Amino acid sequence: MEFTAKLNYVRVSPQKARLVLDLIKGRRVEEALDTLLYAKKGIAPQLYKLLRSAVENANYVSAEKGLDVDVDRLYVKRAIANDGPRMKRIRPAPMGRAYRYQRRISHLEIALEEKISGNGKAGLAETVGEATPAKKVAKKLPRRAPAKKAAAKKGAAKKKGPAKQPGKKK
């Protein structure tokens, strides 16, 4: 099940918010919270509160619906920063002119999901000691011989300009 939290009309450009959101995508919640706590970007405290809100939403839904959600197994499935409406502003310019600029606004969304392995049990396969299917397949495939390089042609060097004719002067 997916647990989300949204924060709309945040006064930060989506590009700046995506820099921090890319740091936490796919990480466990504890690790993501630590990352946001020590990030030096201005949007990090707001994203920290948003992630905490998503975790609390997971706790609330699990209590209300009677689901068994383990907070330790939650990870950040999706972290999105979308464009919001732009505020158009005017800045004074030389000689009585005016320059227009835009102040950008973001809509932020974080979605959490519980990590479940392929056998239906929670947790990662590597921690139990099982080999992943990709590793098993890699052992069975035969190795290919390296590709042969084409022989380089030996030819006359290309001339870079028109040939000079003896006896003519410019």
C-alpha cells in the first residue's frame, strides 16, 4: 500500500527542490530523514516535515484500517516537485524601463511504500543470504569473445589546402 503526503504552493523553484528530492528517492525512511536533517539546502527542513507527515499518515492508516505496517520497512517510492503558478514581478531597469521576472512556486509530493521481497516475506534477499536471480543468471551465461578491431587503412595524408604551384606569386 502507498502512503502519500503533499505540500502545495511552496516558495521554491521546482529545480532546487528536485536536487534534494533526488537524494532521498529509493532510500529507507530512516536514511532519508537523516539525509534531510543534514542537507544544507533551504528546502530541506520543509521536506523533512513532509516526509515525517507521510510516515505519520502510514501509522494512522495502519491503525484505522487494521493493517500491519512496519515503519522500519518503509522506503521513499516517489518524490516529485511539480510546477505551481508563477508570480510575475517587475524590477526597475535603467532609463525608466522595467524588467519582468518570475517567482517560481512548487507542489511537492512524497509517496512511501513497504519494502517486500520476491518470496512474499518482508526484507531484502541479500540479508537472508539468498542469491538474487540476476546473480544466478549471470553465472550461467557463457562469456563472449572480444570483438575484433577493423584494420586501419594506410593511405596518403590528406592535404589541408590548395597545393602551391611553383613560379606563381600572389
